[in-house]
Amino acid sequence: APAETDYDVVVIGAGPGGYVCAIRAAQLGFKVACVEKRATLGGTCLNVGCIPSKALLHSSENFHAAAHDFAAHGVDIASVKLNLAQMQKRKAGIVEANVKGVEYLFKKNGITWLKGEGKVQGTGRLTVAGKPVTAKHIVIAAGSDSAGLKGVDVDEKVIVTSTGALELSAVPKRLVVIGGGVIGLELGSVWQRLGAEVTVVEFLDRLVPGTDNEVEAAFRKILTKQGLKMKLGHKVTKAEKTAKGVTLTVEASKGGDAQTLEADVVLLAIGRTAASKNLGLEEAGIAVDNRGRVEVDEHFATNVPGVYAIGDVIKGPMLAHKAEEEGVALAEILAGQAGHVNYDAIPGVVYTWPELATVGLTEEQLKEKGVSYKVGKFPFMANGRARALGTTDGFVKVIADATTDRVLGVHILGPGAGELIAECTMAIEFGASSEDIGRVCHAHPTLSEAVKEAALGVNGMSLNI
Ligand code: FAD
Ligand code: NAI
């Protein structure tokens, strides 16, 4: 790096990985800038990901509840009408408040926002919108983009990615979702609750790959009962726009006769790919793997000295909180501290209704590793609070080591699963046993008692079942 640099740390990308890294680096005394080409800060997550999707999920849950569940509570309303423009306006307001919040945090922490596209040139050197900038440390936090599919040309109007699916101005009559992963099921649920007939075409014979098999089966059953149509074991080979919408050509994954499927809107959600192009990586000699992900060592260092990478642009789950943890750890490492991410304790949540939350290992993974384990389960049907709320679908599953009783994995399908998983993540982080969770006093009546009961169940000691 040049002897005198403009900044100590320059982060490229202001998503959850980049903006959090910039804040922690500033807190630790570095002079920091963050490069962002988007008109607002916050990255995919705040602008077109986590936040707008959760806003629409909640609004659509309210709409659905008003139309279908209120009467059971003795709340009679004459008629329920959808005001989609207002729903979208509310979502836009939430996004705006969040992205402005990051701008405020940058000011508060003395972080400079360098507007424009950043390109790495080598150790200590980069350009922003073509102008040279120097830094002791360069952090690539460029995130990811929706993966494309041959024969399916996205126009973000009728053939959309998640970005277009968050912006629809009318409820499609028929929505076909390609990919039964997290995005497909969350956004498929939104439009299904608002009145669309939704068909999910999934390549595998199951949903959300990687989920514990037993939990996935229960999850699929609930979503199917809600009216989501599943076309598992199928792939889309072509999507052709017609005067009336889109005609999709669908084949069995194993091969076979082609069928057609008609849609008004198609959502392509078959995964995301690292956004490592247009960063000058090749010219700078920075190595990427066969999926375009920047290669890093255990300290997030690339093969070029002084250049680091975090978040969706490197390997690992593409989750906002994983990117954030890496951002914090890297800033601490750069300051000579012992920054570290425990990849065994990263929760994952699908924000459908009910939610699906998971941390640690599945039964299938434990079998593959040859670890012997015990399982405790508790259904929300037997939880008093869930009954009072009228949300009794699902269960908690705690998996612990057969000899040491150490908690190895927790899988929750049910109301508030995304919040309940925090306690389980802490248990795994602290190396707790299932007995430890079972001996913690949980408030009554709460959904969290289902976690305690499932933990007690590992050793056959559940009280309420
Ligand atoms: P990003 O958030 O992608 O940010 C990267 C930023 O870098 C972007 O703003 C981009 O403009 C900028 N950039 C890239 N290249 C350059 C360059 N050369 N110069 C300047 N700027 C550049 N995760 C969760 O944990 N929970 C959720 O509920 C969730 N929901 C999601 C819903 C949807 C619809 C989508 C699409 C994703 C969701 N995710 C969720 C995933 C989450 O958004 C990502 O894991 C997270 O945003 C990754 O953070 P990041 O900082 O690595 O990258
Ligand atoms: P995903 O990887 O979750 O799911 C993609 C699905 O598409 C898989 O089930 C896969 O088998 C299937 N598929 C792949 N190719 C196919 C084809 N040709 N035809 C049919 N099906 C095919 O990816 P998704 O849903 O696009 O999400 C991208 C990323 O965003 C994920 O890594 C996820 O972690 C993140 N995200 C996280 C959220 C959360 O934490 N709640 C919400 C939304 C996204």
C-alpha cells in the first residue's frame, strides 16, 4: 500500500456485511469510507430483500387473517378489501426509514460514503467512479444477484426476480414460482394470501434443500393445505411471453414429456450468485472459485495482500446476519483483535406462516457424520399460548448428542419460530446440553415453553405431553 493513504479501510458495498464492517471499523478508530453505487445504502437486504419482503409478509398475513380468521375471534367485519397501493406504500416507507437509518449511522460514526462503482486495482489501490482512492485495507462486500435460467428472460414485469415480485401493482391471477426455496415460498405466500393461484415448480422432490427431512415434510403439508400448489421434481425449460401472459414449458427433472403451464406472472427464484463481476478482480489477480465467489482464508483475506471479502460474495449461507457477523469479525481482525465467526451457530429462518427456523445440524447430517443422537419433540398443539393464539400448526425438535447431551441442532416449525430460535442459537454457542435448556425457567404462557418441553423430551422428561 502507498505510505500515505486516503483511508485506513475502504469497504466496497453498503449491504449488511459492508455497512456493519464499516461501523465496527470506525468504532475501533479507523478512518473509514464505504463505496456504494446504489442510490441508497443498506444493500440487497434493506432495499429489495429482507426488509421489504417482511413488510409484505406481515401485511398479507393481516389481510388474510381479517378475511379468514377474525370471525372465529368474534371480530365481525362487513367486508375485507385489498388496497394494494397502500400496502406497497407502507412497504416503501419502511424501506426508506431503514436505508436513511444507515445514512444516519454513517454520519454518526464519521464514515464517508463514496458514491459510485468501486473497482479494486491491487494492494492499497482502488477506483471509485473512475477516480483513484487509496486505502490500507480494502474490503469487498459486493453481495449477490439473482441467478438466471436459460430460456427464462427476466423483464421484472411479467417474468420477475424477487425484486419485481416485491413491486407488483396488481395481484396476478396465476403466479408460477420457479424454485421452492426461501424466496419462492416467502413471496409465493405473500401473493397467495392476497388472492393469486400459486404453483411452485421445484427441481428436487422436496422444498428448501438442507432442511431436516421430517420438518420439511410437515412444512410442505402445511403450505399445501394453505393452497400453494407444488410441482416437485420438475424443471422449467422455457418461458414464452404471450398476449395473455406467459406459457411455461415444464419437464420432469429426470427427463420426460414436456408439459405447458400458463401464468400471468412468473417468479424466478432458483438461488443467487456472488456479485464478483465488474469489480476489477481479474485485473487485480484476485482469485474466485468456480461459482464466482471470492476465495478467502479463515481471516477473510484474499490472495492479494490487504484485500479482504465478506458476506454473500464469499462462500457460506447467503444470509444478512452471516454477512454482519463476518463484517464485525473482519474489522476486529484488522484492529489486531480476535474477531471470529462460529459457523456452527448461524440460524436460518423462512418467514412463511408458520415460520420455519433452524440452527445447527439436521438428523440427516448427523447420520452422515456417524454421530449418535437423541431427539425431543413438542407440538404447538400442546402449548397453551399457541392455542390461545389459534396457531397450533408445527412443532419444536431438539437434537442432542446421545452421550454428552450437548445440543447439536434445533428445528422449529411454528408461530414465532424466528424469535424462538435465538435461545437455541445461544444454547449451541454456549455448548449447552438439552437438560440445561430444560432447567431454565420459561415464562408461562409463552411459545418458548415449547422449546423447553422439546428439550426435556430429549431425555423423556416432557411434562405436558
Ligand atoms: P448485499 O446486501 O447484496 O449488498 C451489496 C451491496 O454492494 C449492494 O448494495 C451493491 O449495490 C453494492 N455493490 C456491489 N458491487 C459494487 C461495486 N463494484 N461498487 C459499489 N457498490 C457495489 N437474509 C436474511 O438473513 N434474512 C432475510 O429475511 C432475507 N430475506 C431476503 C429476501 C430477498 C427477497 C432477498 C433477495 C434476499 C434476502 N436475504 C435475507 C439475503 C440477504 O439480503 C443477503 O444475504 C444480504 O443482503 C447479504 O449482504 P451483503 O452485505 O453481503 O450484500
Ligand atoms: P434457494 O437456494 O433458497 O432455493 C432455490 C430453489 O430452487 C432450490 O430449492 C433449488 O432446488 C431450486 N432450483 C434450482 N434450479 C431450479 C430449476 N432450474 N428449476 C426448478 N427449481 C430449481 O434460493 P432462493 O430462494 O432464490 O434464495 C436465494 C438466497 O437468498 C438464499 O440463499 C437465501 O438464503 C437468501 N434468502 C434468505 C431469506 C431468509 O433468510 N428468510 C429470504 C429470502 C432469501
